[in-house]
Amino acid sequence: MNFQIWYMRPEWFREGICGEKPDPTNLDATHVFLTSIAIKASHNRADWTLQEVYHRMQGDVWSPNGEARQLIESKGLSHTSMSVGDIAIDEAGKAHIVASFGFEPL
């Protein structure tokens, strides 16, 4: 399953980590498209697949030696690890926002 990963813009970071929800029809206003990733679903639980997305987007997994630094900076972002407020969009176009515990539909 493929996911688009959108990270919060620095100017939205405070709102995002405090739980404010962005407009899913205008993500460009609050988020930046970072990358796409493919997750091999080895189970039928969507929440497990989203947890794998979260795990794969942690800095110590996808950028253990700073490999993502240039990409992060080129996008005007300031965080490498997926955080509360960041978004994963699945193949069906459904947006999922990282919440304090797990993901929530957006």
C-alpha cells in the first residue's frame, strides 16, 4: 500500500502538535508534501499499517545518519521524524493525521 507523507510547515507546527486539524482540501496551506512510501501490508488491520508508516518515518529509521537532512531543508521543514499533526494519505485518498495516540481520520 502506498502513502503520501505530508509534514507540517514550521509556522503550523505549534497548532499541529496541540491538536488543531488542518483543512484536508487545502493541505498546502499548513503542510508540505515530503515523500511517498510503500508499506507491505502483512495483515488486514489498517491501524497496524498506519503504525508501520509512523515507524518507517521516524528519523532513526529513515535517516539514521542524517540522510534526509537535505530533503527536509529543501522542503523548508524543520523536523525529520513524523510527529503529531503530520499526515499520511492512503491510496484511496483518505487522509490520516497523527494524533496523541495513533492516527485519526481527517
